[in-house]
Amino acid sequence: MNTASTTGPRPSAHPDPTSEPIGVTRLLQAGNASWPDHQRHFGTVQPIPAAAVGDRVRASGLRGRGGAGFPTATKIEAVASAAGRLRRAVVVANCCEGDPTARKDRVLIARAPHLVVDGALVAASAVGADRVVFAVHEGSRSGSTLRAALAERGAGTAAATVVEVPHRFVASEASALVRFLNTGDARPLGRLAPVWVSGVAGRPTLVDNAETLAQLALIARFGDHWFRSVGSPEEPGTALVTVGGAVPRPGVLEIATGTPIRTILAAAGASPAGWALIGGLAGRWVDLAVVASTRFTTADLAAAGAVRGVGSITVLPPGGCLLTETARILRHLADAGARQCGPCMFGLPAIAADMSAVAAGDPMALTRLRRRLPTIDRRGACAHPDGAVAVAASALAALGGPESGHLRQHLSHGGCRAAASAVPLRVVKPTRAGLG
């Protein structure tokens, strides 16, 4: 499969990198949903050597947009190195978006499906793949949109298919996608499963998020200098951020990386006040007044005690209860687990029960919770338990500091009056072996 370059016009919205960052529209530009519109907007695609793609991606500084923030060039190089003439690679475009706080990939696919397809084909050329799989949730609108996009393009995407994955939180983890494609079992293979060496059908497999692939498509067309012309020097480009919860205008924004959190919130009609969950269900609770000036980059968020994660900011309503909200999240994560190891099978239900008991006023549950969290962290077969531990620990840190009065209210009066929920959680029905 050929990589992409272009002799046509660059995207029309190409802001000065020093100007106001909200309103950058590289990925979410209107008018390029159909194949003819896409071609008119981005120009004629020309093949370029596969090696040039890797060079451009490394020079661009692109990091994965799926949650881990891993350098994309490193992943491409690892898969390309493992592949060979007699061992072709596979590319899996992860379009599932299992975290309910994030909507960026489904918005991207609805607005610009051909950018995601372009990126997958670029990646396939770079790693020597002859098979491309677009993984979507069962019955999702993204699946029908991608199928229509592939049909529009005809023979050039003959090696690409759309596969539906169960609606489970862990089913969209990279090794879980590989396992599902191989066996129909949508559970993670484990921390040490090198899917870049032996993945789908035992072949080297590149798994990348939909937004990452769309960014890759733009880099292949317009080059690394263009990509780096917006965003922060250490983490350039744009990013899609889902802003939800108690904000006047919830939705998905495209920002230049490095945009301050207060600016992102202002674009959603909100002020930096109260508590918010940043990074999704495996994210961290933060005091917005404290992190208002923090730039939205992986490093800056980490320095502020947050994580970029799935690229979401979910604002707690005024007077909302951080404790009961965290208990809801932990119950959801416990139900969504793969149940392959002790931390997932026993640890997650235990800390979910403890957090609920704390909310109901049980001081002994708080002691149990603090004792249990370190025994679960980093001991699971995959990283799912780690995310639950992280969000629970961030809640305890807040409740032991700025929200200590609220915690005392729960422990002395058995709860609080807060009823509104900020985090959208779909019902997860536990099933045998967590296959769902």
C-alpha cells in the first residue's frame, strides 16, 4: 500500500502558532466527509517511499492520542523491524473509544472518516502491512461511516475491513483487540504480550488510535514542519479534547497542544472552578482553580498530578460529590474487568465496595481502602486495575486535603445531599469470563 503525499492545497485553517489556540481546525474541518470533498480539500494523493513516512513521523514528534501517549514513530519502527518479505504486518485502527467520558474519535470519524482511512493506509505502507482492520464497537455509527468511506474509495482499500468489537471497557485495549481478532475473546493478552512482534494471526501488528492515524495522514501529506507549526515544541500539533459534565457547551474541541486548561474550559462556556476528572475513568481528580494555567500536554499534566489519558475533561457539578462519583466509577470498572487475575477478579470489586462504604459513612472502609490500593497497583495481568487504583487514589488525596470537610460529613452523617452525576457511565452487565 502506498503512503500519501500531495501536490494540492494545504488545509485552509493554518493559524499562527503564537495566536489564540482554540479554533484550530486541522482534523475537524467541515466539507471533507465524502471522498470527493476529501480529495478536493486535501489535494491529489501521490505515493512516496515508505521510509520517508517514518522519517517524517519521528521529526514531527507525534505521540499516540489513544491514552498512553507513546511516540508513534517508535511503534512504527518496531513493527516494521519485526515484519519482512515473508512475514507481512497487520494494521489495526482502534476506533472503539471504550471510555464513556471521551467522544473525540466518533466525532472525528463522523466529520473526516477519510483522514482516518488515509492514516491507516499510510501506516500500512510504513510497516509493510497487507491487511488493515478498523475496529469499532458493535452497532456503532462509526462502523457504518467507515464502511461507506471504504466503499467510496473502491479497489484501493480492498485489503481493509471493519470489525465490530463487544461494548466492554477492556475490549478496546490493544492486546484485547488482537486477541479478539484471533479467537473472538475480547480480553487483554497481558502486559508482556508483544503484539508488535506476534499479533493478529501471529504477524507483527501495529495498533493505533483513530486520531493518531488521522494526524499521521496529515503529516504524510504536509510534512513535519507543518505539523509542528502549532502546539508546544515538546509535544507539537493539535489534539481533540472532549469537555463534558457540568459545562454549558459540552462537546469535542480541537486545540493546539499546550493550550491552558482555563482556555479549553472557556471554549465550553465554563470557568476553572470546582473539581474535574481529567483523562477519563483511569484519570485523576483535579482542583480546576489549581490547574487552570496548566498546559494540556502529557508532561505538564503529569507535573500537575493529572494525566492526559483519553483526552477528556469532565467537570463535577457545583456541590457535586467527588466521593460518590468515584464510587460509581469504581463499580463500573469492576464490572467491566476481564476477570483474568486476582487484582481484577477480587481487588476491583473490593475497592469499589470500600469506596461505596466510605460514602455511606463507614470509617473502617477508609482504612481498608488505603491498605488495599498499594496491593493491587501494577500487579494485574493488564493495566486495567492500575487505572482504577489511580482514580481512587486521586479521590483519597482530594478528600484528605481540600475536601477533608466533605469527607468528615460523610463519615459523621452517612452521606451528603449531592445527587447530580457528572461522569456518563453506561450499564455494564458482568458476564462469564468478562467476555461481554
